Amino acid sequence: MLSQTTEYALRLVVQLASHLDQPVTIPELARTTKIPSGYLAKVLRQLARAGLVHSQRGPNGGSVLTRAPEAITVLDVVQAVDPLRRIAVCPLGLRTHGANLCPLHRRLDDAMATVEEAFRDSSLAEILKDPRGSKPLCEGPRLRRPAPGGRR
């Protein structure tokens, strides 16, 4: 449902939110988010154009969020890089339908409205504070595979 660019953007902002006001470099972001550096730079530019991220070059450079994690929603990030597309008129171009969507397209648009609302209601701070499951962008401890012969 979400594009690779959107997935990358969400990984980036969650990682930046976990560093508060400390700038994070592209190599560090690439390592922690598992995003290729070239693609990461492209996504950072999109987030900067949307006013969500500020990046600075140089020895003390890096990227930071422009607002507190409480003030940035998942929808803000999604709309910055690959906006959700609602269905306002018949996608088939049927003149008789126009804005009066058929039952299928109405249901698809209703589903998109639900997704949009859920994203609007989810801030980066809430994502980082969620006690369920794994911490965003972090792997759990790796289990070591037994050496041949059953030794660890």
C-alpha cells in the first residue's frame, strides 16, 4: 500500500525523532535505517522541502527534525513524499459517474479516508512511546547459530 519512498521516509523521521535535537549524519542514518545513501539523500531533500527536516553540511552537520516529534504525524511524512490519493471522481472517466462514485470506488475511497485518519492521529512521539512489540528500527538481540558439531 505504501511506496518504498514512504517506508524510507518514515524510517528516517522515526530515527531522527529518537535523536531529539542532535544532528544525525547520512552515513549514520543509512546504517541504522538500512536505506542506501543515495536514496536516503533524495528522501531527506523531499522531507526538507516539506519543512519536516533541516540538514546542514560540514563537520558538525547532519539532519534534525524541524518540529517536536509530538507535532509531526505519520500523515505529514506520507504527504511530503508520496501523498495519499483519494478518489474524488470516477477513475475510469465515465461521464455518467463523475463525482457520484460507484459502490466499488466509494468503498476504496472510504478505506483511504480511514487510513488517512489513522495516519493523522499518529504522531512520531506516540510511535516511539508505544510499549507493544519491538522498538522502531531496532533489531532484537541476534541469536547465535550453533557452530558445527553443536557448540556455541
